[in-house]
Amino acid sequence: MSARPPRLPRTPRPWRQAGFTLTEILIALLISSIGLLGLVGMQALALVSTQTSSVRSLVALQASSLAAAMHSNTRYWVIGTSTSGFSINGTTINDNSNQLGLTGSSCDFTTYPSSGQCTPVQLAAFDLQSWAANMNRLLPSYAANLACTTNPRNPLSCQLDITWTERYVAMGRNTQNNSTATGGARRFTLYIQP
């Protein structure tokens, strides 16, 4: 029998490298950069979406506050002294009775008019003017219209429409060419029964 010679330990070959090549590092950097750019784009889209939803929430809250003001002044809105509607652009109020846009007495609880309590018309004008000033501060490009039923047999019901212009970032080419996806006129409608 012939004996096998003992195995010698392997020595590393000089042409083998222990580590990464420059090409592998560059490919890893490229993939990481693309991933980071995607994260930055998603972050920008998230910020814009947050702002858009914030504006829409503000509009809904402001509409609810006007409805609450109408509910608190039932002597004007329900009994029949109210106007059939009005429109507001910025801080300008236009109604068919020309009473809601008149400035004069303040119905603020800290400063009462000289005659004592405010009349229902003065309170409605004060509420609308305060609401219009707040809306104009929050959304300078808004407009509001209120249309109420005038049939005395039916309970009074009103429809409040608020419009504003909104613009936000498009995420891709398809949404970039779509004007409804990248902004434009928005509308919020609230039905009110004072």
C-alpha cells in the first residue's frame, strides 16, 4: 500500500482579493442614493398632503362655526327676518337686504352697543363680519355663498358653499397633467337648519 502524502495548508493565492472592489462600492452608493431620493420625494408629498388636509379641515371647522352662530341667533335666522342668502368675497358681504354688510355696533360680549343688547340683525351682521375676517385671514382666496329657503310653511334650511383655490405637488407625470390632482378650485358644502 502506498501512503498518501500529508496535505499541506492552503496558502492564499496572490490574485484573490479580500474585500470589495471599487465597482461594487459605486453600485451600492448608486442604489442607496436612489433610495434616499425616493424617501425625500415621499417626505415632500407627505408634507404637501398634510397642508392640504389642514386647509380642508380649517374650512370644515369654519363652516361649522358659522352654522353655530346661525343656531345661536334664531331670532334672525328662523323667525323670518333673515335674508334669503348672501355672498362673501374676502371681507365683503353682499346680501339682498343690505343689512349684513353694514358696520356699526359691536356685539362682542366685552363691548355692548350704547343702546344695550344687539338686535338680531346687528348680531347676524357682527357674526358674519367676524367670520368673514377670520376666513380671509386663514384663506385669502376664498368665497362663500349661503342660499336659504324662503317658504314659510317649511322649516328654514340653508346651503353654505365655500370655494377656494388649492395647489399641491404632483407625484408623477400622470398626475402632473391632471389639473384636478394638482390643485384648482375646491368646494365645501354644508347644509344648515338653524
